Amino acid sequence: MYSPEKTDSGARLTSGENRAAAIHLRHTRSHVGVNGRTALAAVTATLLVAIAIGQMRITVSPNVKSISSEWTDANPMLNMSSFVTTWAEPEAAETAKRNIFKNYIDHDMYPQAFAMESLMVQWLHHLWKGPKGVEPYGTATVGSSEACMLAGLAHKWNWRKNREAQGKDGSKPNMVTDGNVQIVWKKFLRDFDVEPRIVPLTPGNYRLTAEHLDKYVDENTIAVVAIAGQTFTGEDDDIQGIHDWLDDYEKRTGISTPMHIDGASE
């Protein structure tokens, strides 16, 4: 008769092979260093497959403790290169915990979550001193990368629609931004077939200004992306100057080119 045996890794073994895998895992943990992460990951993957197909049963507590200590890449509180939130008030963490299982995009099932999303859009509009007497619109996303991708696609589709309405070629979109741009924009340009027009940084000036836009912006520019709170120096690009240049460009050429402001680190 089968009688499972529990190891100190928290696994209940169903065969000698699984016992060997668990022993290998313990041995790897005791000797792993920075360069040994790959070996640990390989052993972990083997165990996860065994668990998935029902060959091994695990208890929760020891494995949660292991993930929280040994398998965490880094302490986010010590990540000085990050531009994401690394701390939140306990009340915010508790709110997230209470709502973690809601599929918020299902507005029919979770109408109050959608109502809160709309309310937060209005708060942000007010916080950034948006114009009065208008109805602000926006949407929640999983993260800033998704937000940038969706915004870039919106600019691309709007540009193409306008070009087609004018009977012009809509197959050669480009986007203008600067050398301090977030990596997500370069991914967008590559993945969605938009020509990158990157204004290079110069010594002493690490932000996008209107100075050289005339060399980069043309009728195929879907948007000029300016950064608010770039991760190099924390500076804002010259948003007002770029805005004024684009307004003047429209007066001179009749071409309306939007500006997208990426609130990277605000």
C-alpha cells in the first residue's frame, strides 16, 4: 500500500524519483549562488511539472516561506533604479487584498469597480488641472507598459484614419521622442511597425526640447512623446515648448500632430 513520506522541503513523495528530485533541490539550495540560479530554476521547473501532473503533493506554508525568502530576486525597497511604487499605506494594501480576485474588466459583474475607475479618472483630471467644463475620459490598465502600448495604438489608428480620409498613404507611420524615453516605447515602435525617430541627447541637456523637432516631425508623425519625470535625471521634457511648437507647426502646414505626455516617474 502506498504511504507518502514527507521531506523537509514540504513535499509528499510518491516515488523514489520524486524523492531524488527533492534531495537534489535541497542540495542545490544549500550551494546556490548568483551564478547557480539557473540550476535552481531548472530543478524547480522539474518539480512544478511533477506537481502539475499529480505525481507530487505539497503543503502550502513551507513553500510560501521559501518563495518569500530564497526565491525572491531582490528587495524592491532597495532598488534605486526603479520608478515603480515600492511601498504603500497598509490601508491601500488591505484594499488591494480585498479586491484581488475581482476581474475588474468585467463591468457587468463588478459595476462598482468600474464606477470607481471612472471616479479616479476624474480625480486625476482635477489633480493635473485639466480644463473645466469637459468630460475627462480614460481607462485603468494592468501597468504603465500596457497604457503606453494602448496609447501608441490609438495614435497610430487615428493617424491612419485621417490619412485614409484624405486619400493619402497610411502605411509609413513614425513617432518622435527622445533618447531618455522609456523602453516600452521602443518595444511599441518595433512590435507595431512604427518608424522610430529618436532625438539624441546632448551633453548638459538630457531632455526633449522643441529645438530640433523640425528635423524629425512630418506628415507621417503619429505623435511626439514627451516624458514627465524621466528616470535619468527626474526632469520633465520641455512640454510647454513642444506644445507651442506643434501648434505653430499646425498653423504653418495644416498638419495636426498630437503630443503624448508619458508620466513616467511622477
